[in-house]
Amino acid sequence: MTEATSPARPPRQRRRRLLRIAVLGVVLLLLSSVPWLWTTVAARGHLHDEAGAPTADVVLVLGTEVAEDRRQPGERLAGRLETAAELVRQGRARVVLVSGDGGGASGDEPTVMAAYLTRLGVDPARIVADPFGLDTYDSCARARQVYGVRRALVVTQSYHVSRAVTLCRHLGVEADGVTARCGDCGPALLVEKSVRDYLASGKAAWDVVSGRPPAVRSAEDPAVRDALTR
């Protein structure tokens, strides 16, 4: 007695099943891309290169890894700071707010940032450090809520600048992004960071929708206002 075998699925049914799977995949891809599209579209008209940057009282520099010695900025962070220093030299900004993780795994980002800016010739009295800018959302939120910044140039690399500008603008800072220098931004690194930023846009959208407060809440700090009056 032979075991019965199920009839083969007709080719038309197989094609329909594959088509449904393909359509579902496209729909899921589009839905997952909505946050990235939001950050990209919302930032349009507010992105500039260094030479074409507008003016603002404050330039907000977003932190990232410092070098292994914990005293120097990493390559990408140095590029952001060099761009900010040039904006100050050109008179496009008056005060630099450096925002990063003061207790990060790679070191004290704001302290390293402030020291490097000083070596680049920026007056220390024009530098304000926020050690609780634990991510992009927190840096933007604290710039507005703690330091009272209403308008700023936001300096970071090309793969990050749209998300940073969009977050800052939604958190009450009239922000224009300035693409930072990036000496080590080869094609492989740019792809890697762009993919990371694509994924991070989902968290950015959720943070805005949920209206979460920054991880560290602080009283209002007049440091930026005081620096502008000097």
C-alpha cells in the first residue's frame, strides 16, 4: 500500500502566493521608511555646507566618540568642532554650545570638545558645555529647555544632519544644519552610518510622538545668554 502524496500546487497559485509576499514586503518596507522620510523631508531647505551657512547667535555641536587617549576628539568629532570654529571666525555664530555625554564610554565628550575649540582659537567665554546631551533628541531638547536656545546652527556630519535638524525644529529650536568636515568619511563608513541613521529615525519619530522628556532634567541655565552678552 503506497503513501498518498498531496497534489502539486498549481503554478498560478504559487505565483499569487509569491506576489502577495512581495506586496507585503514592499508595504512593510514603506512603513519602516516613514520615519526616515519624515526626517529627510522636514529638513529640506534647512541644510547648508560650511561656505553657505546662514547666521545665528548659537552653533550647537553634537557630540560623538573621543579618541582613545580620552583627551582628543575622534576624527568625526574634530571635524564638527573645526566647522563650528570656522563659523565663529566668519562671524556666522557667536557662541558654541557643545552637547554630549559627559560620562560616555569613550570619555567626557563636552570637556574634550570645549578644550579642542579653545585650541582652535575660540574664546573660552564663548563656549558652553552641556554634559547631558546623551543623544540627539536630548541635545536638542536641553538646548531649548535648559539653555533657552531658540535659533541655532546645528553642526554634524552629512549622514546625521537631517535627523538632527528635524528633531531640533520639532523641539522648538529654529535650526539650520551645517554639514561638518569629515576627513575619514570613506564610502564604507558613510554607508554604515547612513544605515544606522535610517534605523535611528524610528526612535526619533517615537520620541517626538511620545513627547518624552530628556533623560536628565535640569533647571534653566543662563550660560548661553550670559556668553552672548560678553
